[in-house]
Amino acid sequence: MGLRDLAKRLRTSVEDLDDQRLQERFSGLTLTPLGDLTARVPARVGGEITRTRIAPRSGVQAFEITVSDGTGDVAAVFTGRRYVAGMEHNRAVVLEGVARAERGRLVMLNPSYTLLSA
């Protein structure tokens, strides 16, 4: 690492560095960047899980995760479940499904998923 690289890294915010790391991590896969994801179009996206929660949807328990790839984020909701084995913070995951706009964010309902190794 040269002096210029070090100076650049010291001036860059932690959030920007994390976004760069995520973009580099998922660049080798054939995925749609989350920043380019549009509603009502089938897509294959990937990223790291940044948030998990259990939230009721229409009176039914649902496990919700937020996934980020450095360009944007998307929520994935698994209805009728309180957890999904292996889905935890900072775990890399690939989601396949159709996103929809809901309350100002994109949400994928019951997408198919693949957990990636660390």
C-alpha cells in the first residue's frame, strides 16, 4: 500500500469503506446491484445481512432480513417463520425473486435463497 492509498483511506469515511468492501465482495457473481433493483422485475441479488427481526404481517409471524451490497439494500420477508437457519448478521446471501415497493423500500416476499460461505 502506497502513501497515496493510505492518505485516501484515512480521508474516507467508515461507511464508504464498508460500501467499497461489499461491492468488491460481490463483484465476481452475476448479480443485479441492489442500487439498480427495480420493482416487479425478477432479479438475482446478493449482499450481507445487516438486520434481522421478527415482525407480524397480517397477523402472521414473519422473519425479515435486510440485505446490503454497498450500492443499496433490500428487505426479504419469510412469512410464517420466526427464523431461518443460518441467516444471521454479516452472513452473505444470494436472493432470487421479485421485489415490490412497500412503504418507500423494496421488499422481496419469500425469495429463494442461497447462503454463501464466509
